[in-house]
Amino acid sequence: MSQLNELDEFRYHAYTSSSLYKKKMKYLQDKYIHNKKFKESDLVLLFNSRLRMFPGKLKSKWSGPFEVVNVTPFGALDLKNKNDEVFRANEHRVKHYLGKVDDGHIVAVLHFK
């Protein structure tokens, strides 16, 4: 009977140590997550998920830049391309554009702590 109690105690300690480890790892991973806030006239890149057939080593999966025309409250963005065509995309598929614009301005988002 004492061996069964010892086994239960060992399982309890293993469970608590694993749950502590999970909490610490979640904190470390969540520390580096930045919420993406998009507003009108931002420049963004769109993730192209259809490059599975012939991906190419150096071919980028991001296309753009696109201009944000409208932001809906549920996470959909209306994007405008160079031909002034407007289409809708999910905000999880876009990221801020940090490169040069045609007129030479640089758009950058910096996060300081």
C-alpha cells in the first residue's frame, strides 16, 4: 500500500512540475507576441499560400505592398493594389511593410521596451 501511495505522490510531483514548465514556456513565448494594429493608408504585405507546387528556393511568399483602405472590426482588411483594385483579406495573412516606397520614404514599425 505504501508503494502505491509513493507512486501517486511521484505522479503528482511530475504533474505539478510539468504544469509549471508549461506556464513558464507560455509566458516566454507570449512575451514576444506583438498585436498587429492596422489603420487606413498603412502599407502591408500579403502572404501567398499557393506556392506549394513550385515554391523555388529564393521566391518570396509575400506579395505587395498593398495599401489598407478599410479595417473591419472582425479582422478583415480591404486592400488596394497598384491598379486601384480593392479586395478583402484576413488580417492574419498580412504584415506591415517595412521597405522603401516609390517616393523614397521608409515606413518602419519599431517596438521598444
